[in-house]
Amino acid sequence: MKDLKEKFKGTIFGLAIGDALGAPYEQFSLEQFRSLADDILDSYSSSDLYGLQPGEYTDDTDMSLCTIEALVENSYLDIDAISDKFVSWFQTDPKDIGRTTSAALHEISKGTPSHEASEMVADEFSAGNGAAMRIAPIALFNYKNTPETLCQNIIDVSLITHHHKDAVGGALAIGLLIYFNLHDPDKRENFNKLISSSALIKDEDLIRRIKAVPGLSKEDLIPDGYIINTLNTVLFHFLKYDNTIEAIQSVIKLGGDTDTNASIIGSLMGSIYGMKNIPPYYTDNLQNNEKIRVLIDKLYEVAVNDKIFY
Ligand SMILES: [Mg+2]
């Protein structure tokens, strides 16, 4: 089970490292990257945009850690507990928060039930990557459950903030691929399983788009926060790269929604390769790395060893 534990670590650390490496460059253009040193992404940077220190992560990691905390405190999936964690975090006035997430958590904090809140605030702009970015812990938690249970959990957790079918579909695709990666070391085979998952994803149009990813070139990728574009970007890199840090760096260099796209590719790569190719610098210099390590240990115990924490 050593490999499995490494995959748990790789998924969550990959997510947080991608977030912390990418956050200083949010909305950068390709031209802005050309003016930077070639090795700029080898280490963490600060950011004037959000006042971030080197190694500081943002909402992608915050919300994933909120989810893990709720899962290990309850040892079962309690939507209200996860929603409460999100609201407590929202009330700290986070430096970075997505538009749809912010609107939904504002409604929930006024007393609206979570799934009603996300429906209330949904519009054509709510097909973002804000549910997919925080879904990795749900895939890990469901390691011993069936893909059907995993998918129902992903839908329930996504609907706390995101009601748009593409936002939920994107979270299903990311969560399922992480789940397949935990069970099987062959990433091509896992990608094939994903495109054969229409009984689970139940969206032929989304499956058709995912199927088209191997035929894309890097120039086709649009690195913004629209979930379909995020899926193209991260799945393209997942198939092409075998080194987690290099995949994260390549995604960030596309510009756009750098922190979220980098955090999702970090979690996908970590779920197949574990901590391999992640030099200690990236974990040692990550904000709250000890706290994250403890949460991963607890999540592993709950998901794999059925241990209950009080
Ligand atoms: Mg962020």
C-alpha cells in the first residue's frame, strides 16, 4: 500500500504546489511570460496581485483542505459539514475566490440551503472550474467505494456552489480520472476508461469533447476558467507529460487561470506518479506543509483503513 499512500500525497501536494506556483501569474499573457527569466517557475514567487508570499496557496487549496477536514472529522461524507467549512473560510475574506463560489457562499451564509443557493446564483458564466478544482479529496475518500458512489458524491459536493451542468461534469471527469489513477498505474488506460464512462458522466457532449483531447495541439488550448477549456488544458498535459513539476510549469506558461489549471494538473499527475519527480524544495517551502501532511495522513486512514478520528 506504499504506492497508494504516495498517490494520496502526490494528489494533494500536487494540487497545492500547482496553486502556489501558479497564483502569482494569474491572468498573465504569453507576452508577459516571454519577459521573465526561463527558470522563473523553478521556485515560488510572491505576488502583488493578491499580496501572496512565496509558497502561499489560494482558494483551490483552501477549499480542498476544508473538504478534507470535514471528511476526517466525520469519517463519512456530510454535505452540510463541508458547506459549513466553506462558509467559515468565506467569512475570513479570502484573497482569491471565484465569482460563482463567492455568490453561492454568500447566499448560504444568509441561511439558504446550499443546493438552492447554487441554483439561485447560476447563470451562463457559472460553468467555471470552481467545483473541479476542489474535487480531488472526494476521489481519494472514495478509494474503496464504487465509481457510482464516487460520482454521486462528486455531484452532491459540486452542487454546494456550482449548479451548471458543465461545471458538475468537469468535476466528475477530474474526480473519476483521479480515482482510476489510484487503482491502475496505466494512465492511457485510465484516460480510455474515462472516455468510456458515459454511464457515469451521463453527458455525451462532454465525453465527445474529452475524446477529442489527444488530437489537440498546445496552440489549441485556451487557459481560462471555463471548465471545458480547463479540461482540455489539463487532460492534454496529463497525457503528454510524465513529470509533475514540468506539467505544472507548462500549464502556468499558458497564462490565464494559472493557479486553478496548475492545481488541477498537479493533482492529476500526483494521483498517477505519487511524489516521484517532486523535489523536496516544493513541499518544504509550501505554506502549511506540516498541516497538509497531517490532513493527508488522516484522509488516508479514513479512506483506506476505515479509521475514525474524533
Ligand atoms: Mg486560486
